[in-house]
Amino acid sequence: MRGGCLVPQPLVDPTTQSVLCYNGDAWKISGEPIQGNDAELIFKLLLQAVNHHSKTTSSADSSTSAVQAVLDVISSISGPFAFVFYDAINSKLFFTRDSLGRRSLLQGADESGAFKLCSLCDGTSSTHFREVETDGVYMIDFEHAIFQDNSFAAKSAGTPSFAASCIQTLLWEHNASDSPLRPRNPIPPMNKTIPEGEAPSLTVETVAVKELEHRLRQSLALRIQNVREPPTTSLGSNVKVAVLFSGGLDCTLLARLSHDILPKEEVIDLLNVAFENPRVAAAAAGRGGTTGSVYESCPDRITGRAAFAELQRVCPDRNWRFVAVDIPYEETLAHRQTVKRLMRPHNTEMDLSIACALYFASRGQGLAFDSRNISAQPTQYTTSARVLLSGLGADELFAGYSRHGAAFSRDGFAGLIDEINLDVSRLGKRNLGRDNRVIAHWGREARFPFLDEEFVSWVVQLPVWEKCGFGTPLPPTDSPEAGLDTEKKALRLVALRLGMTNVAREKKRAIQFGSRTAKMEKGKVKGTDALT
């Protein structure tokens, strides 16, 4: 989706036979935005690294120098990536995911026991594959690999059944320059400063809030400007960008900022998914509840329509297209096996609930309501956008979960900081590989402005009282900030600055509950239960 033309993969160097398989979006290299195809540029840099060190160092040092050069290239990449690089000159294989885990890469063995790396499980079993961890860069040195049967035949036949101990882990380290053979983790340590006495007030005029808006704009602009024309067109064929849209604070804030960045003539699609949930419908009927639309009563549909209306009010010169993605229970069942295959090796009820919501939302097929012609009958529509914006990461960075409030109540600022730090440290394990597989099924990709490396680095270095409202003075009852929740207060203040007064007060809700994919059948089912 980058550059002026499609680039076939894998990329192979005809001179050395080195190979790169790449899945990612490099927004910057060494801090500089790049033009053209990122896979070609990264392959060029990797080849230069290994070629240079194989020619300029002695044989004893060339291998180590080449490894360090490869790690330096990887450390220079800003953006989501997962790739496999074979350095044919030094007979080394490198495979890795970015430290935030935003792209899929699996490792394991096929039915014959051969080692495999893939973006998607290719078999029927999830037991032989697992997500490549986001702890660092993994390397196999084929010159010194120990094959399980110690036979040359196994090595030359192309079925690397070597011992797992041959896979070396080169761990991410923020100050990598101090340690040899360590790739640099772009995310610095958390600011753990605790205020002396009462924390300062957090308002729309706070410098950090203004800077937050500026930095979020920068991150978003990288991800939505210069998007290629979609290969297929439908109604409103100029749609390049859509938002995975629940009507909550994070996604609506991205939609609002996108309006300021994209040309006014471009439509922005708002993809809002709602499911028929038999258990919820039966419970409502048993209470003598409403017999209206099972979709329009979904929590995310209610907040989605409200946020759609507020976007129309604040940005009347933009054509917003609200796409109501309504999924009958029968359709959920019909696609369930496909979703389970895509999300492997993940295999829990919660995985399925979240993956189903993302699967149907990213399909982008539903009833379209155009803000320019809101009284017209909605039409069946499939978005042409291949870039889908997601607000994931905001809750972890800005204390958006109920457990953050519990930590503050229990242990004050120290407990709150530790809880946020734990969340940020686990971002790379947040199942984004699963989400990447599910969304890519439709030829689209999610982009995460809140997970931009520079943005995350800036946020983690803020003092905690400039991220959320816990422990800060209550504003006057007649001030614009009155009534704002303490969770993610900095983001709520940005929404206020942008005129989104209702969205600024929206509550947090998990996707599987807001769209009603969770607990569709009767019985006591836990999210952690394994699928049968």
C-alpha cells in the first residue's frame, strides 16, 4: 500500500540470493519520513549493511559486525513491521516484529516437524504455531546450527529441523548503544514522578494538552496523507480512509482530527458494527422489553449515531458516511470457522468475540447514511477504503480502564503509575497480530495513531497528572471541564478543544460488549474459556 506501484514479494537479491519477506509500514527511517516503497528501501539498507561489513572486516569480525549492522537498520525503522530476512552472505536468518507487535508473524512447525515462519497458520491445528514474541530480534546462524539428526542431508534438503536452542534472541534495549548486539527499543522508561502535594490542574489551556493535540495530529497525518487510490471503487469511490467507529472518545477524536488533515472533498467512512445477540434478545423479551431493532439498540450503535451527529454539527462541510454494519446471528455462525482460522493460534471465547467484531467491521459492508443527504433512504454499500483507523492504545497510555481508578484508590499515584507502566509494557502482547490477520483478510489494514513510536515515547515521559485526572483538583462547576471523567482526561480535554463536548464525556466500553459479540449463547461462558 506504499509507493507508486505494487512490489512482488519475497524480495530477492540476484547477486547474493539474500531474501526479504516484509509486512509493515515504515513511516520513518532514522527519523526521516520516506517516500516510495518501504519494503524496497529496507531491503536495500539491509543488503548494504551485510555487504559492507563482509568486505571491510576480517573474517573473524565480519559476522558480528554484519549482525550489528542489521540490528542498526531494524532499530532505525519507525512504524509497524514483521519481517524475515535471510542474509545469504553470512548464512543467517533474522525474524522479528516491532516492539509494539502491530503486525502478524507466527513461528512453529508443520505436520512434518519442519520449522516455519508465516503470517497466517497454514494448517488445521493451532498447537504447532505461536506468535513470535516482541521481545527482540531472533537470529539463526546456519553455519553453526545444530540439526536434530546431525545429517547433512536434512540441511541440504531444505527442511530445517534444527534444535530450538539454535534460535538466538537479541533483546530490545532502550540504550542499545551501551550494549553490543542489542536492537534499540524506541520506547523509553516510564516517568514515575509523584507530585509533591496536590497535583496541578489539568485544563484545556494546559500546555501538555495543547502539545498532545499537536503530536496526535502529526501521528495521524503520517498515516492518512498520500494514501493510494483504492483498486476497486463503489459508491463514493474517493474514499481512502475509514474509521473503526464505536462512537467512543478515541475513535471519534481520530475522525475529528482526520477532518482537519484530509481534503474537504474526500468522504470519511465511519464503520459501526452491531450484532444480533440471541441471548440479549431473549433476556429483553423475557422482561417484556422493546421489540425494536436488535441492531439499533446495541450500545455501540447508540453512541455511534450520537457521535456521527456531533461530527456533522462540528464539521458540517465534510461528507461523513456512517456505515451501519448489521450482522444477523446466522451470518455470525456462517463465518465463525473462517474467523477462528484467521485468529489462530489464539483460541479463547474472548479472542473470538473481539475477532468477530473486527472481522465484520473491517469488511465494511452495510447501510450507508451520508451526512450530505441524511434524509435519503440508506443504501447498501461496501467501503473502498483500505486504511482503517483504530483508537487502540489510548486506554493503556492515558489510564482509560477501571483498574486504573482502582489502583489509584488503593495505592495513590505510585499504584496508578505502576498500573499504567504495566499496560504500556504489555502493548506488544496485546494481540495485535491476531487483529492484523483478521483485518488483512479483506485486503485492508488498521493503522494506530496512538501507537506511533514517537507519540508513545512522548506520552510515557509525561508526568501522570498530565495524562489523566486522578488526584487533580476538581474544576469549577461552571467551567468547560466540569463533569469530565478522570480516565483519559487529557484526551477528553483535546476533544473539548475541538468542539466535541458530548464525545468528551463518553464512557469506556469494550468492543465485544458494545457490539454485542460477547456471550451470544446461553450458559456460563468465560472469556478465558478455550474454544471447543
